[in-house]
Amino acid sequence: MVKAVIIDDERNSRDIIALMLEKYCPFVEIAAMATDSTDGIAKIREHQPQLVFLDLEMPDGTGFDILTATQGEVSFEAIFVTAFEKKFLQIIRLSEVELILKPVDKESLLHAVNTVVRRVEDKQATQRYQVLMENFNSQQNHQWQVIIADNNSREWVVLLGDIEYFELADDKAVFYLRTGDTLSAAGTFRYYLELFSGLKFYQLNNSQIVRLSAVARLSGDGTRVILQSGRTLEISERRKKDLLTRLQGEH
Amino acid sequence: MKRILLLMFLCCCTAAITFATNRSALPDTLTIEPSAAPVAIDLRPYIGSLEDATGNLSIDAVPQLPFYTNNQLFHAAPRNNSKPNNCWLKINIKNPGNTNASWLLFTGWHDFMYWYQQAPGKMPGLLMQTGLMLDRGGVERWNNYGFVADIPPHDTRTFYLHIINKSFNENPFVPTLYNSAAFVTFQSTQVEGYRRESVVILVLLGMLLVILGISLINYIQLPDRSYLYFAIYVLGLILFFALRLESKPYQLSFFHRWPMLKYYWDIPGLLFCFYLMYLLFGNAFLNLKERYPFMERIFTWVAAVVGGLIIICIYLIAMEQYHLPTIIYGYVYFGTLVPLLAIFIALARRSQHHPLVKFFLFGSVCLYLACLGSFLIHVRPLGLVGALGELSAPTVLLIGGILLQAFFVLAGLSYRNKLVHMERTRTQEMLIKQLNKNKELQRKLNEQLEELVKEQTTEILRKKQELEEQRKIQLETEYVKKLTEIELKAIRAQINPHFIFNCLNSIQLFVMQRDFEFAQKYLSDFSYLIRKTLDFSRRNFISLADEITYLNTYLGLERMRFENRMEYEVVVDPEIATAELEIPAMLLQPYVENAVKHGMTNPKQVLGKLSIRFTQIESDMLECIVEDNGIGITRARELRSLPKHHQSSGMEISQNRADLLNKMYNTEIQIEIIDKALEQECNSGTMIRILIPQL
């Protein structure tokens, strides 16, 4: 059994999560429910749960506050539950932390619960929450970190600023880092394409995505992009102009 | 006229007295032997006279009439008789000697003289005739005034002399008998005296001719009217003085063939020269028309009057009324003495501004004084009345005056010439200056024009640019407005996703709890709210009634979410016509939402209380108050633990919305946020006061 605590200021939300867990995840035992962050911190300390359903915004604080307060003492996996999220969605996803949206549907609940339960069972490190908090406190998004799991299910914490580019390799993504290392991710190229959208990355062609600030210049004939590390990448003809505009906006 | 009558009366009296006193005295026969030695005998005691008052007597009738001695008739100096003198003289001369006696009788210079001789027992016959008005001869005519009386030895002859003096002024009248030798002596002394006088006049004439010449030449060269008038004036004077020569014995002028001319050009000549031409000349010379219009009018009028008088005088002379012009002239002369002085003074006062006046004035004063002087000279020997007759007589003084005057005027004319020349030079200079100035002006004007054209071209270009800019700005404003509108709609559209999903979550819960009725109620309310939100987001303004319904629905849903931990009220001032009053769509919603959110967070208050009140505070001002009993905005902000860059305030968005609405509709929506805890310690919560002006 996995011991869980539900923290939400709305009774309806708590009720429905409890109801659905009862119904679809019988292996989860609801130890307690809290109505605000203060209560939530107290309940976590009291029950030492393995899993916490966290509302992002509560009247007296946020889910991040609860994490900050308890990370050192209690190690638990968290699932964020929110009706609508935009601001923190990206950093939550970069940190590979689970998030389900209201109204909660069975599939996403199960997927999230299963993922975290697997982690609990595997006794994986809870470094992702550390990463999340760091990202949360970072001012600029190139200081953000991303957790990339490799083919061996090993998770690497990579600074976005360290990524030069990543490319499609056999449906998966391969990251080329500033250090010269290569990281083959377990996730698909498409997954990362979506994850990195809205960040300062640019798709040069069908298979390569480059971090804009890693670009040194365009080659003389304009068919290649020369990176600061000296590596050269090809650029498709139709994207060249767009890239230049983006680069100009960057500098 | 009175004077004339008086004079005539006096004449009559004297005549009557003469007649009465001398009637008995019969003239004697002069018995005288011819002698070689010069003999001059005063004939007055021997001569008998007969006055022909009617003028009808003929030589045939005269011998039968009695002659009387009348000493009153004779006078040694010129005399004004106050009447025409028509008299007959009779003398009997006997030659006791053996030789033929030849005598010459001289009585003076008279107008008409007829000399008859009568032998005893015979009818008298005309021997000679002469006279100032009669004789047309040359210089030799002056010898005719000695009438020859030839008497054979031992014989007696009677001589008659008929004298008619039509002009009242009579030359010396003393009958004297000369033998040839004595007459020659007498004649030579006479000639000498008269010639001396004539020299002065001739010199004057010469000078006047020179002046005339100068004037005419000047006039030809410079056609100035004053020269012409002056020339005519001088010509008149020349004629006058030349004719004066004619009236003096032993002189000759060109006009001896017309003996009457000297009478015609006597008083009229003076009037013509000294008054008419002088005034005209003064007018032209001093340019009075412009300088002194009043004086000009006086001069012109006087000149016109004088012109009339000249015509009258000539007419009178033609009518043989020689004395009348003299009298007229006397009146004119004395009548104008004082006015002339006044004119001189008036002109003198102008002399400072008009240099020519000095010349004219000096000349005029010279003439004026000369005339006055010469008149006064005549008064002493001739008496006042006699002197009046001699007003026109040229004396040395008068001639000197005229010459001086002519010189002054000539100098004035020269000065005038100089002035004219200077004026002309100045005008020319000015003209040249003006021309240069014009050229300069033209140049400047051209420059200015060029500049203006340039300026205007620039202006036009500028205007065009401005217009373009304006259009750009207009487009931009329009664009901004549109953008704002879109933005507003976007802001409205993203109001409450949290709310939406939370609602859906609640519905899901009810469904799962199988509380279908409640789920349905919830769902229908939610649907209404979504529908209204979509509807309002297409409109900028909605009616207050709609807003209230919307808020009620929204708050009802929220209350359900919060398990009745919340109470709310919507109070509307009954005076407000909610259906008509319009307010900006979705303006209140964020505040209400905020109030719900924060109203539920007060640990001290179990029940969240929310109140919305609409009040009409002024005729065109709606007040909305959204009040909660939460922890208050200040503490709520403090509690927020999100890092700075993540903070986004719903209030800020609402304020922005209000600003946008103000900008779009040019109105003044005011939003006031009051933390009640700051005002009252025991109280807590937030009060939002929104003032919406009615459009």
C-alpha cells in the first residue's frame, strides 16, 4: 500500500480525488486530507506519506511552499492537481514531476499514480523536487534544469544552457552538450520538441533542434549553422530567414 | 461824387465871381514897335478873354462878342481846373513902326489851339492850329505853339486864340509875346529843361527794355508764368513812360502820330501796371495758390476789379471824360494805401517760410514809398487837388522806385530760377534715388518672392509630410484602438479557467456521487454562466440587470464550491433602473472573484461574507462596492510566497482593463482598493470601490 495525503482547499476536489483513488487505485491508502498549506505541512509531518496530492494554489500558500517546507525531512513523491496551469507547467514538466488537471480523468490519474508508485517502489532519488525548486527559484530559463532519462532509466539533470542541440535518432532524441558529451534520451524526439517549445530553441530542420544562444554564425553560403563549439549543422532553406530574425531578437 | 460836385460848385462860384469882377475891364490895344532886341511882353493886361461854356461859339460869332480881361484864367504852374476849359483870347496889336513887325505869341501847352488873324474891317481867318490832342507832327510840332503874329507897318491886327483844354489838368497858362530873338532864347531854355527831364525817362526806358528783354528771354527758356507777367508789366511801363515823353514838350516818341494814345494809356496804364499786372505777377511769382490761398483769392479779386476799372476808364476817356479816370485813380490809390500795408505785413510774416516774399516785398515797398513820396512832393507846390492830378506824373523819385522795384523783382526771379533749378536738381536726385530705391526694392521683392516661393514649397512639402504623418498616426491610433479592443476581449476571455475547471470538477464529483439532480442544477448554472461569458465577451457594455444576474449565478456556483462556507448579497439601490443602465462588461467579475478567493482565507472568520452594492451617488455616477471579510489585501499580499517574477496580480489586470476602457471610451472609471483592517483594527477584509461614470 502506498500512503497518500490529499491537500486541497476545495472539498469537491479532495472528495473526487479520494473517490477516484478509492475506485481505481485501491493500492493507495489515503492517510489524511488537508484544506490548506499549513494544514498540509502538518499532515505530511504527521503521516510521513509516500505520495502527496498537491493543489498548486491555496489561500495561504502554494504547493511549492509545502514542498520547500517538507523536502528535507519527509521524502515523498508529489502529484500536482490543478484546474488550470500555465505559469508553472513548463518547470514542472522539465522536472519530470507529475501533474494532473481537473476535472480528473481516470487515465491521467492512473498514469500519474503508476509513475510515482513505480518510483516509490524503485526507491528512486527524489532529486526531481530539488530541481523543481531550483527551477522555481531561477530568474532566467537558461538556468533551468531538465531531467533527462537515458536508455538505462538513469536520470540526468542537465542545465538548459549546457545543451547545444539535440537531434532525432531512431525516433528518440540525442542531446549534444557543450561539454562535448552526448546523451541519448529515453524520451522521443517529438516529446522533447514539445517540451522545449516556448524555450529559446530552434528547429533547424526535420531532425535537429538547436539552442539559439549556442549559434555562433551562419556559414558563408548560408546552408550551415556554425555553433560556438565549432560544430556545424545544416539548415533547411526555408527556415534560414526565420532563424536570422530569431537570432537578432536574441542578441 | 460829392467831391466832384463840390469841385464843380467851387468852379461855378469862381467863374461867377470872375465874371462879375472883370466884366467892365476892356482889353487895351497893345501898341508896340518892332525891335531887334529880345522883347518878351506879358500880355495878361492886354488880352481879353471869352469863356465858351457851351462850346458852340464859332470864329464867325466871336468878333461880335465882348472880351474882358480876366487874370484868374492864367496861371504859371500846372493847374487842375476841375472842368474843361474852353476859352477865346483876343488881342489887338498895333504896329506904329515903319517896318513889318513879326511877333510870336506863346500861351503854354494846351490840348486844342486855334490861331485866327483879323485885319481891320475883315473877317478873321485861321492862321494856325495845334494842340496836344491835335497835332500829329514830329518833333517840329513843338514849334507850333509859338503863334506867329505879323503886323504890317502902321497897322493894327486883331488876333483870336481859341484854347480848349479837355483834360482838367491844365499846363501853365501865361500869354507872352516874344519877338523872334526872345522866342529863340525862351525856346532854348524850355528845350533844355524838358530834355533834362526826358533823359531820366529815356534812361529808365532803356533799363526797362533791358529788363523786358531779360524777362522775355527767361520766359522763353523757362516758361514760367511769373516771367510773362513781369514782362507784360514792364512792357506796360515802357509804353506808359514812352507816352509820358509824348506829353512833354520838345520830346519825341514813336507814338507822335497818335496824340490821343497818351491819354488812353495814362490812368489805365497805371492801373494796368501797378495793380492788375502787379497782382497777377505776385500771384504767380509767390505761388500763392499753394502757399497762401487766402492772399491769392484777394489778389485775384482785386485784379479782376482793377481790370473792370481799366475798361471803365478807357470808356470814359473815349467819352472825353478825362478827369474821371484821375478821380477813380485817386480813390484807388488812397483806398489801397492801408490795405497794401496790411498785405505787406501779412506777407512779411510769411517771409521766413518763403524766401521769395522778401524780394517781392522789398520791391513793392520801394514802389509804394516812391509813389507816396512823389505824391507828397506834388502836394506842396500844387495843393492837394493839383497833386491828385499829377498822381500819374513820373517824378525822379517814382522812376527810382520803379527801377529799384524792377531790380528786386528781377533778383527775385533769378532767385526763383535758382530755387526752381535747385528743386529740379533735388527732384532729379530724388528721382535717381527713388529709381535706385525702386531697383533695390525690386531686387528685394524678387528675393522675397523667391524666398516665399521656397518657403511655400517647403511648407507644402511639410504639410504633405505632416498629412501623411497624421494619416499614419490616425491609422496607428485606429490600429491601437482595435488592438486594445482585441486585447480587452482576450483579457475577458481568459478570466476564469480555474473556475471553469473547478466547476467541471465539482460536477464530475456530483455525477460520481450519483447526486444527479444537483449535478444537473450545477451544470445548468454553469452552462448559463459560460453562455453569458461568451455573449458578454462580444459586447463592451451590458445592462446592470444582466451583470447582477451574472454575478448572482457566479456567486451561487462559488458558494456551492465552498460548501456554504460563504455568504453573499447583491444590493441594488431601488432607484437605479437596472435594465437601462449600462456598465462595462466583465469589469466587476475579477474583483468579485478576488473577493471570493480572499474572502475564504480568513482563519478568524468561519463564514466568508461578500457583499456587492450598487448605488447611484450622483446623477451620472454609479458606485459599485465589492466588500469581503477576508484577511485584507495587504496581508494577502504578504502571505504570497511566490517569487517576485512569478507574481501576477488579478488586481493589476483589472486596473489595466479599467485603463483600457478609459482610453477607449474616453471616460473616467475609477477603482479604489481599501484594506478595511488599515482603517479599523477589529475589522478585516477588502473593499473595492468602483466609480463608473454614465455615458
